[in-house]
Amino acid sequence: METVEAYLARKKEELDLLNGSLSDPLTIRFPKSVAEVIEQKFHLAAVLKAEHALHDWAQTETAWAHSGRPRSGPFEFKYDYQRADLEVKGPSFYALKNLSGSKMVYTVSGMAAISALLMATAPIFSEAEIITMPNSYGETTELIDGHTKHLRRLELSTSLAEIAKFSRLLPRILLLDSCTAAGAFEAILKCDQPGLDLIVFDTTCFSSGSGRILRALSWARSAAIPIILLRSHTKLDSLGIEYGRLGSAVFPPCPRPDNTKQQLLEALVTETRNAVRLFGGAALPAHFPPYVGSPAYRSLTNKRVAAMLVNNRRMTQVFSAKLAGFAAERHFAHGLYITLAPARPLDENQARDVVAKLCADLGRRGLPLRHAGSFGFDFGTAEWSKDRIRDRYVVRIAAADLPTSLWDEIVAAVGAWWIAGERGVRMSPQNVGRAAEVALGSVI
């Protein structure tokens, strides 16, 4: 358990790292509360962005001035008109040693990276099967179903080993995703003969140094299957402030001397860059966090993610004990959130309303749980989502990087609020607090 004092001391280190990236650092006070942490971090992020804009005022989208390469901290950029040929030199966001020799394509968002890569497969595979896992990231499956007509999507309903036994006439791609259940993810990595031509791995919800990323890379290498890592860097890679929208596609080299597979990867790199250029998805230099890459950044990022994982495990234990009948999914592969489902079915609008009311009621009590479609912040978040396996709408509760005692209080309040809602009782913020102590306090 992390005490409030230890938490605030760690947050002061994060503030100092952000402040140290400024050419004219501010005077930073030691935070006395979570609210002060959030306020100071977002203020520093705004100052960093403003300083970048003032310093690189001549580096427009057309690069007309040619006054040297623009920079953002350790990142250096080279580009011509509209960044269609953007080159980036700088540290990797991944804390992995075995990505040396990889080629990197940066994009304006995680979805831009996914879209560019999937569109890049069209000139290479006139037709292909793409296997998605149950409850993969919704926008990715929406993209495949609506816009990649050359890809025939198969949702994994049995083991990958069973699918590998089926005769196939088309190339086969696996979309590996952390947004599915932990058991399904683990089962994939245990398949010895997956029968795949390409693996596309969205690592967004895993820590940049996650052992599961390493295991997936090792699995692909042992099976001699080319693998591409896709990532949105706005969730876990910017110290919880979403410094700017940024995505990437990383193309590790083939581990074995196989010219055919290496040629496939090189063709995908070329076509992905073409897709980024043609769809206008190039990254913005201003969105590269200037504090990335240092040992302090790695250490603080690891501690942040570890705290969220611990808080999520504690939430899972409480909800498993007290809300078992309403827990839709408690064990996602990434371990950063859980989903709840009420006894009565909800449509999309009703699910939105539940989230809005939950966050409003807890907010009036002064608890940092907010309605947001992202997560990885210094406050908890709630959002609606679609459980496609059971065809229902659910509520997602994402763990925050918060002191253990405060997160436990939020979890208890969510549980009490949920139970009251199922009983048809409208609770005041004060009643939520008292009910939480009675209903869930013994579990935490």
C-alpha cells in the first residue's frame, strides 16, 4: 500500500521532471493534495506546449524557414511540406532492448497508426483473413468491418490452434489486443503452431516495458512470424497528462534469415508511410513529450503503471466479493479497468446516463472519479462501452494512480452507489459515503 505521503513525494518527482524540461523553469510547490497534483501537472503541460510553440515559431507546416531541425526535448525532426516525409530521431517509447534495428512510423494518433497499417495491407494482400479477439478495441473492429474490404474479419470463438488446423486459401493476420480477457490473451501465446502470416499487436494498454509485450515478441519470433507493434502514446506514455495525440507503428526485423518475410515487412513499412502521407496522418512535432527517454521518466512511468495495476487488483477483489452479479469482465489482459453491467439491459444512451450520474454524485462528494473516454490519469475514470460478446452496454471503471486509501474510498463509493441504483434508491453524496462504509468497508 502506498501512503498519501509517499504518493505526494512521488508526484513531486513527476512535477520536477516536467518542470526541468522548461528552458525557464517555474517555482513548483510541494503538492498537499491530489487536486494540487492534477492542477500543477496540467499547468506545466500547458506551459511546455506554449514554450515549444514560441521557440519553434518559424517551423510551420510547410517548413518554409529551413532554420535547422525542430526539436522537442530529445526528439529531432526533419520534414518538408505538411510533414508528409516526417523523420524522427530520438528515444524509443518502448522500454525494451530487443527492438534494435526496428523501423518506426509515427502518426498523429493511435487510430491513425492502426488505420494506416491496415490500409497498407491492401496493395500487398489483395484478400486476407484477419482474426480479431473477443471484445477487441471497438473502433478497430469498426474500421475493419467498414473500410478494409480486402480483409475478411474472423472473430476468435475457439482456440487459435483449432483455427490453424483449418485449410486456408488466403493469407491470415492476427490482431492481438490487450482489451480482451486475460485468459483469451494467454491462450493465444500458448499456441505452438498458430498458422499465421502476420501478427499486428496493439500494445496501447500495456506498459511500454510490459513483460507481455516481450512474451508476444518471443512467441512471434519462435514461430518465425513477422510482428508489428501499434501504439497510442496518449494513455500510459505521457505521465497522465495526455501531452498530445501521438501514435506509432514499429516494425521489428525478422529474427531468422527469411528474405520473403523480410520483404513483406519492408513492403508494409513503405505502404504504411504512403498511407500516412495520403491520409494526412503524420505526427505533429509539438506532440512529442520533451521529458521522454530519461532514466527518471522510465522509473516514474513504471511506478505510475504499477500503482494503477495494484489499485485495479484491489478494485477487482472488492467488486468480486460485493458486486459479483454485476461484474461484466473483471480480468482484462492489461489489468487497468473492469466493467460492470446492471441487471436490466441498457441501451447506449442509458449507459451514458449511468456514467454521468455516477461521476456527478461522487464528484459532489469530492472524490476524483470523472467521466472520460481515456484513462491512465491521476484521477479515476468511468465510461460506457459495448460488450460485444454478450451484446450489451456496460460501464467501465478505470483505476487511477492514486494513494491506496483514497482509491479504496472511491471503489467503496462506486460499489455502494451501484447497489443503491440496483435497488432503485437515489442517494445523496453523504448517504453514498455512509453506505460505502457499511456495505464494502469490511472487504477493503
